[in-house]
Amino acid sequence: MTGIRDHAGALAEALAAAYPDAACELDFRSPYELLAATILSAQCTDARVNQVTPALFARFPDAAALAAADPAELEEIVRSTGFFRSKARSLLGMARAVVERHGGEIPARMDDLTALPGVGRKTANVVLGTAFGLATGVVVDTHVARLSGRLGLSRHADPERIERDLMALFPAESWVAVGHRLILHGRRVCAARAPACGSCSLESICPKVGVGKKRAPGPAARGPKASRNKRKAKA
């Protein structure tokens, strides 16, 4: 594991140099707002979510207000984020559970968050790391999942297995920042279909797994290799 840890360390340094101020790009003022915005961000850009949430939070400023929302009105507000019926159900279920189980306050524990409707580990890690400053894991969205493979950090396709690999390679105090930086790099440089390798600040240390003919520097995870099917991360 020494070789892959050194590789991970070099990547962390390069990412920190490229994105020193990386942060969540969703607009929020409270854990409630970040949780709702993250639910809406599934298969939607942060920019679009940021266009929708001002009206959403003006109408429903806290979990108690959202729990009492009319489903049809809520659907109309979030319509432009896509999958609006499903997202409205998740928002309503989350808010009602927060009111019933936690007195209207967003909980700051992984188990409590992932027990809420519409909330998986990715969403919980976003809220815990960004709103509460708690490094409980690494956010693994589609960008992080893709880059973890290309950078030789994980051979898995399952988001939770990828997260375990990343947690083993990076110190806990860097988990939140590493997640933010990988997401930004995936959005701005290492795109799914056409990665801009020629202008990439990681080019000299990237093994480009699945891109060109280079191979990973070493085993990043134990167990069977992931399939070559397109990798997806759940919320």
C-alpha cells in the first residue's frame, strides 16, 4: 500500500494547489437548506439548484414549514431541477421525518441522516462535512467515482466501496477538502467523455486508467475488479 499512498499524497498536493479554496457550490444558510439543496442536486447542476432554492426557502424557510407543504405547490417550485415529483416526495418525507424524530432540527449524525427519506451516504456526507464541519467520510458523486478510477485510487464501481478506498488513502482531516477538489476537477477538467488531459494539472502523475493505454500504479482496493460498465454514484 505504500506506493498507492504516496500516489494519493501527490494527488492531494496537486489538487490542493489547483483548487486551494474548493468548497460546495450549492448556496445555503443552514443545515436544512443544504440538505434540501443536495436532494435537489441529484442529476441536476448546482447552478440550476441555486436558481430554484431562493423561492423554495422563501416559501418554506425551515423543516416544519416544508413538512406542511402542499405537494402540488412543491412540485411546481422544484420542477426545473428534473424528476420533480420524486424530489418533492423526498423533500416532504425528509422534512416530516426531521420534525417527527428530531424536533425540526437537522441531525448531525450519519445514521440519523441516512435514515431520512431521500438521504443516502453521499448527501449525508455533504451535509455533515459542509454544514457541520464533521469529516465522517468522503463525498462520492459521479465525478468522484469517475476520477477515483481514472486516478488509480479505486478499482470499484460501488460508491460505498470507493469511499472506503478513499478514506483509507487520505487522512481524515482532508476528507472534506479532497471530496470538494475532486468534484471541481471532474466538472472543470476531467469530463466523462472528453477529459482535457493536455491542460490538466495532474497530467504528470495521472495513470489515466480507462483513458489511453496507461495502467494504475498499484492496487487501491481489495476484492474483485469492478466491471467496465459506466460507473454511477447514488445519492
